[in-house]
Amino acid sequence: MSLSKFKRNYYGYFFITPFIIGFLIFGLYPVYNTLALSFTDTTLMSKNADFVGLKNFTRLFADDVFMNAVKNTWIIWILNFIPQIGIALLLSAWFTNARLKIKGVGVWRALFFLPNLLVPASVAALFFAFFSFYGPVNQFMVRFGFLPEAMHYLQSVPITRGLVVFIQWWMWFGQTVIIVMAGMTSIPVSLYEAAMVDGATAAQMFRRITLPLLKPILIYIFVTSLVGGMQLFDIPFLLTDGRGSPSSSIQTNNILMYMKFASSKGHIGAASSVGVLIFLMTSICALGIFYFLRDKDNSEIDKSARRFFFKKKSA
Amino acid sequence: MFNNYRLATNIQRVFAYAVLFILLVITIVPIWLLIVNATRSTTEIQQGLSILPSTHLVENYNILLGKGLDLPRGFGNSTFLAVASTIVTVYFSMLTAYGIVVYEFKGKQFFSNFIVVLVMIPMQLSIIGFYQYMSKLGLTDNYAALILPLIANAGGVFFGKQYLESIVMQDLIDAARIDGASELAIFHQVMMPLAVPGAATMGIFAFVASWNNFFNPFILISSLEKYTLPMLVQTLRGDVYRTEFGAIYLGLAATVVPIIIIYAFFSRYIISGIAIGAVKE
């Protein structure tokens, strides 16, 4: 390496410096500050704050409220993730199936993706309007005789929770289809041809070729969806009263954090401790799944898949 | 045998189209009803469902304004914030990504992996510490608190890196160097023009992310005149509008229609951009 080239490579630091400074000021310090606050009884109203050790955390575990929020968040995420990935695999298999020749794949995909772009706050308010007592859903159900009389949907725990799950599914399945399909189309056709020569059935090919080669993509979807799902806020916040009603059944982690933050005294110490715990829970799950699943396998086909999708990173 | 095979394929095809059609109805009907109801009067909405628009758009708009919902200002605020966020995200993400892709420096691989980890960590959960810190700096109720953090947008850098790796031409950079261009000038004058398609895709995502963001402005912004559209949506849930269904639908439609229009023009960019983070071609 010549000297000038060596010197020139220092420009790499020059180009990434703004990012690093921005990250230290707006990324890392707030994380540190949140952690520091979580050990204090700081409120927005008082000037003085005392170090209280783990009191905020023990208090969170002492009552059911925190565990209930964690439970709700996981239930809502899992229930929407399963149909999301299921439908995405099904549609992608159809869209890439040379025998079926589905027409207008691009248009279907584009339309299914549309809800993902809409303002989540508006989507929640929209479904609130639809399912309110005088809303169109009641009109429809009563007029066509599905219900004898109008009902309060948003006072029922299963219906409200189901609605949050549905909205999340509705907003995200199109995006998952696009990613899964991109993964499927990048699997070499020669693999399927070879399998067909060997007399493999469609189901066998899906299980033995498609799924293993899709694994990195599926992990990516799983991790990004989990990270997003654990921070769910807009939809459950605006679908009912902002406190997770009915019976706190859609009170998620972030809603709980917000409620502590926005309480009359503004307990930001306690709110921070919620943030810290969810941060730890999500990061450990996400990074754990990502690295554990990605590096565990040794079979030949998985290695090729890794080479295929993670060329640089696994090197 | 051959006919059976064809029959089976045809049955499967019909089934597939039926499922696709049902999914399409589920996807489109809520959005369509939203737009239609924005043009109908409250009386019409209470009388029953309709899939055809009516003529009360202006009336609904006047009701909204009459109740003090400043839709034009919210629109302006959201637009300003989204445009500024887009510019900051695209410029700084491309700058960082260019540094990673073009130069060989010590710690490059570490930095690169670090970006991937940052993408997978819920940084948003430090919002409380962020809020308190911003209030010490006097930046609460200030758009700067929403825009400046985007200088370090890990998702943007990750996307930019994937994109630049596919287009960077070392020869072109070397040629510019021989012509005496500085490294920064090469980035601005040689690389950025080449990277326009990737920058546009990233820009659309940055725009939509800012436009749709509710949580951060909701925590950080307090004065009514700085409210963004999603924050105005939250006020629409209040008692003042309880019976004004047409106006509520219009308020909601106003937040989503601009995005639908952008999507109609740029859907190709958007769809091709989604998979970039996941699949390396």
C-alpha cells in the first residue's frame, strides 16, 4: 500500500465522523441518561432527585401492571406475526410459481403493501370510527342480520385485542410478502430443476429447498418485526382511551411507559425503568435470535444460503 | 394424466385468485370507506354505508376549521418536518455509507457490524432520557429535537451501504482524483449524481417515516401551533368532534391521501427499496 493511499484511507474516518458525533449526542447519551434516570425518583415537577437504587424496578415487578403490559405486547405481536408470515409464504409461493402464472403480480403486491404507508395514528382512529357504536360495522352487522342489535365492540376484551392484532396484520403482511418474495426469487432455479429431475414433489421442494434457503430472510423478518412489535404504541393508544382499555387488555409496554411519563407528576424515573427493561428484553431477544440462529447451522445448504445472503457480513 | 395435471393447476389457480381477491377487498375497503366518508355528511354516514362519494367535502372541511382544527397548519408542519428529515437522513446516511464503502480504514468492519446491531436495537426506548436531556438543552417543543438525531440514522446508513456497494465504481473515483478533485468533492459531484435512484428510494422512506411518526413528536412537541398531522388526529378523538363523523373522516383522510398520491407515483422505488435491507442481490 503506497503512502498516499494509506493517508487517503484516513478520509474514511472523516466521512463517518458526523455519524459518530450524532450518535454520541443523540443516540448513546440518551440511552445512558435513561439508564441513569431509572435509578432515581426524578419527576418533571421537582428540582431534586434522589438515587433510589433498584426501587423503580422492584416496584414494577411488585404489581401486575408491568407484567400485564409485557404479556399484552407479546400476545399481540405473536398473534399478528404468525398469520403475517403464513400469508406471506403462501402468497410468495403462488407469485413465484411458474406453473400457476398469476397475472399482475406487481399490482397485487403494490396494493397489499399500501396500508403499511398510512399514518398509524389515523389507521387507529379510523378503526375506532368503524367500530364505534354508531359506526359502519354496526350498521352493516344489524342490517344484514348478523347481529340482533348494535353492540359496543371496543368494550369487549377479545374483540378489541383481536382488532389490534388485525390492524397490525393488515398494515404489515404486504411488506412481508415483498421481502419473502425477494428472497424466493433469488433462489437459483437450477436447484429446483435438479430436485425435479430427482422426482421431488412441490411440497418436498418447499420444505427442503425454499425454507432452508429462506432462513436468513425469515430471521431478518422475525427480528425486525419483533423489535417493532415490542414498541407498539400508536395503534392501541388511539384505538381506545389511551390507557389500553378495556380492562388494560391492549396496554402495551410503550403505553405503560407513556402513562408513567404523562402522569400528573411526570414520574420520568419510573418511566425510564420501563424503557430500560423493554430495551433489554427486546435487544437480548433480537440479537440472540439473530446470532444464535444464523451461526448455529452447519449443513451444506445453509452455508450456501449464508454465502448467498450474507456475503460480506459472515466473511 | 396430462389433463388431470392441468385440471389440478386450474383449480389451484382459481383458488389462488379467490384468496388474492379476498385479501384485496380486506386491504382496500377500509381505505376506500375512509375516503368516501370524508365526502359525506354526518347525516348520510349515520343513515348507512355507501361505496360512492357524496358532495359534502367542503362542508366537512369547514366544520373542522370551525371547531378549531387547523388542518392547513398541521399539513405545513408535517411537510416541513418530513422534508427536513428527508434531507438530513439522505445526506448524512449517504456520507457515512460512502465512507464505509470506499475507504479501507482500521475499525471499518467493526463500524459496519455496529450499524447492523443499531438497526436491531430499539433505540426509541430511550425517549424518556432523550426528552429530559432535550429539555435541559432547551430543545423540547423544537423541531430540531426531531431532525438532528437523524444525522445518525443507522437504518439509512445500512440501506445506503447496500446500495453504494452495488454502484460504486473505483475507476471513476480514481479518475476524479487524477483531475485533482478533493475527496469530499468526489462524494458531492461524482457519487451523489450516480446515487440518485438509491437516494430517492431512501428519501421516500425517510419522508414517510417522518410523516407517519406520532410517538416522538407527541412526547417532544407541546405547543398547539407546532402540532403535526398525526398529533391533530389524536385531538380528533376528543369530545368536540364526537358527533361530527364526516369531519373526522376528512381529517383522517387528509393525513393519508398525500402518502397514497406519493405511492401512486413512486411505488416502484418503494417496493424495490423494501427488500434491499433484507436481500443482497
